[in-house]
Amino acid sequence: MWPVELRGVNEMRSVLIIAVPLVLASVARPDAIDKQVSDSLREVHDRGRELYNAGDAAGGYRMYQGGLLVARGVLVHRPDVQRLITDGLVAAEREPSVARRAFLLHELIEKVRVEVRGGKRTAEAVGIPPREVKGTEKGKVAATKPPATVGEVRGGVVGRVLWQGNPVSGVDVTFVTLGQPTPRVYETTTGPQGVYALPKLPAGKYVVLITPGPNAQVKKLPERYATSTTSPLVFDVKGGGEKLDFMLQ
């Protein structure tokens, strides 16, 4: 029992560390609150993802849940986002699988961050299973998938992210598995010239999410790229090493 109890204490401490800046920000201007919520939820997302990918789905779920509850409490000036959080938390609780609950709250955090960074004000329902999109949706994305040169990419994927024809650094690129009972999440951030790499990405079918990080060259991207229920970026990764560039529009 001791390791489990200690793990729970550590998770609670992590949530409290993240919660303190949010509580302090609640007396600031609305735009400052929104920024602090976005930044804090990013940290919640990162710590929860580490737990989730390490096999501790319950720990990741509680991390996400705690961060969202605190964020909801300080977003009194954004009742639309408060409703979004409440609906998402309720939808997650209805899931019998803890891993599925954690994944839904991972997606909810990304939706909330989109909203508080200046996205649309209308809350959307969450909890819809990831959809598969075949082909390129006209007017939404142009993606190229050139074959990798031998010796250039030995495993996983590497590529660039371009927005309106220009490479962008500092954006988060997240690959989420499709067709599995428990989705797995693999994330990295683009560097100079918009280059990203996930050399240990296993073969499989993925939906790709692309969102601005705190140091991104662009502060906003179309909302459809933020969650697996809306992203049109669905690809099969062979696993032998390949290039996958994303040219967003």
C-alpha cells in the first residue's frame, strides 16, 4: 500500500503546485487569467501525459481532473468555458475505462486551452470517439508524405510543420493512436525551421494534433487541428523511418 499512497501524495502535490498560480491569477485582469490558465493547463497536460504513458492511467486521470477543476473555479469571467469543463468532466466520469477517462480529459484540456487563447466562445460537446478521415479535406490541409532517404530516418517519423507556407517553430505535434482500446499519445515540439522528430514512434495508424506551444512563432492555429475528434490529419506510419510534413492552411 505504501507506494500507492506515496504516489497519490505526489500527484496531489503536483496539482497544488499548479493550482497556486491559478488562484493568484484569479484577482488579475481577464486576459491575464486566460493566459495563466492556458500555461498552467499545459503543465497539467504534460505531467498527466507522463503518468499516462508510463502506464498509470489513473494517475494521469486524477492529474487532468484536478487541474481542470481548479481552472474552472478561476474562470468566472468565462461561463462558456466553465460549462465546457463541466460537461467534459461529466462525460469522462461516465466512461467505465479509466484509460478512456484520462484520454477524454487530455482532449478536454486542449479544447479549453484553445478557448482561453482566443478561440470561439461556443462550447462544444466532448467525449465523441475519434473519427477517421480518409484523404485530404479540401480547404483544410495539404499534407505530403515523401519517402525517407535511406540512412536519413531510421525509425519513427521526422518532418516539418508549415503554416501558410512558412515553417513554424515551437508548435506541439501530438500523434494519437487509432483503432486501439487504450489510445497512446506521443508528443514533441518543432524546433528551428519547423522540424519535429519522433524517432521511437511505433508503426500504426495515428491522428495528428498540432497546437501552438508557449514559445510558438504563431499564437493561433485553426481549432480543427487541436483534438482527435476534429483533426483531418490521419496517417498510417510504417515504422521503418519516414518523412511526414504538415502544410497547414
